[in-house]
Amino acid sequence: MLTSTDILTLALDVVSRQNEDELVVVLPQAGKFFVLNRTGAEIFQLLDGQRTLAEIAVTLHAGYADIPLARVQTDVLALAQKLLARGAVRAVTS
């Protein structure tokens, strides 16, 4: 289970393409793809192997100040966990 102190980066073989307000993420090795909405795309693009999930939540919260930070943190952790389970990202630290 991920925590807010974890740092994630994209898996080596992941390919993504922006399409208007959505991001198409392709996992060539698995022969699968999925689509992220605008907010999911923002989170995905912040998974740079440098920032913790907590730092990503704070960055994202700056653009969504009307949503409580705790909610943004929960959403970032939930999406990160799904991306990890799908093999789109990997943990740099735990």
C-alpha cells in the first residue's frame, strides 16, 4: 500500500498521448491502454520520480483550492495505487 511519502515514476515502456482533456496511456508490454480524465492526467504527468505523492497533492491542490487538501491527498493516493497495480508506474522509494 502506498503512502504520501512514496515517490513514483513512469514505467519504462509506458507511452502516453494527450487528446483534448484526456490522456491515453498505453502499456505496450501488456497490450493494454486506459484513459485518464484531465485531473488524472495532471497527476500522471507529475509522477516524475522526484516528488512525493504528498508534494504532488499540494501542487494539484493549488489549482483546486475549493477542494480540501485532505480530499486531494486521498484522490492522489487512490489513483497512484491504481496506476501501480496496472503497471503504468513504479515506486522509486517506499
